[in-house]
Amino acid sequence: MKYIEAPNYSVEDARLDPKECLFLAGSITGAENWQKELAFAEHHDFGKMRLIDRLNIFNPRRENYDHLDPKLEQKQITWEYHCIHHCKYILFWFAKETFAPITLFELGSALNTHDHSKIFIGIDPEYKRKNDVITQTRLRNKYLSNRIVFSKEDLVEQILNFTK
């Protein structure tokens, strides 16, 4: 499987089957690099399986990103938009370090456009808008809100179980 960071390749450019693709939506600015951690961490309950062993990973976090450059910003937004709408699976992680306004927007959009069984939501227990995410998700889909988890490990295990 492939690990693709913005702005490299879209799902179409990489010629990858969307059914095997996962978009890592979530906190970036001010948050730890949880994306690489989740993609490459070994999960012993799954025989040291990693997300990257099972799915193509699309990570919007860039090594070098100048959010003050409007051309870069436009390219980033466009890349994320296309990838999130072409990947079959979407993982949302709300880190405690930020309010993640773009992630909140992306979650709202995904709740209206994606198969809810293919959306996975994790919230750090100290995330300041935790109740907003839980309540808005429950209002849209009670089943999905019951699947919200509060650790990165549980989030990855949920995906690995689902994509067996």
C-alpha cells in the first residue's frame, strides 16, 4: 500500500482504487504529527498489522507549508477536497492542542456526503469541543456517534477490524 502526503498525487493521479484508500482528517496546526504515528504504528492484536499494510493512506500534513502563501493554501485546500471525497474511508482525529475548525467543517461535510459506516471518529478526551462533535454526530447518525472513540489506538483498531 502507499503513504501519500500532500500535495503529492491525488487518488486519480496515483491510480489507486478508492475502495482501498483512507484519508486522515484532523488537527494539524499546533498538533503533534499523529498522522504518521497512526499510519505506521504496529498493532499487536492484529499481528503487528499497520494501517499502511491494509490501506493506501492520504495524509494532508505537509513537511513544509506556508499558510500565508495564498497559492499554497489554494493548492492544499483543493488537494484535501479531492482526496477526502474520493477515499472510501475517512478517519477523523480531534487532538487536544487545537480547535480544528477545518476538521469540524470537513466532518460536517462528510456526514452529508459519505457512507457513515466508512467514517471513523476519534477525539482526545481533552479536546475542547468534544461535546460539539459528539452531539452533532449523534444528531446526524446515532449509530456513528456510538462508535466515537477516545484514543488513537482504539481508532486504528476500529478501522483494522472493519477492513478485515
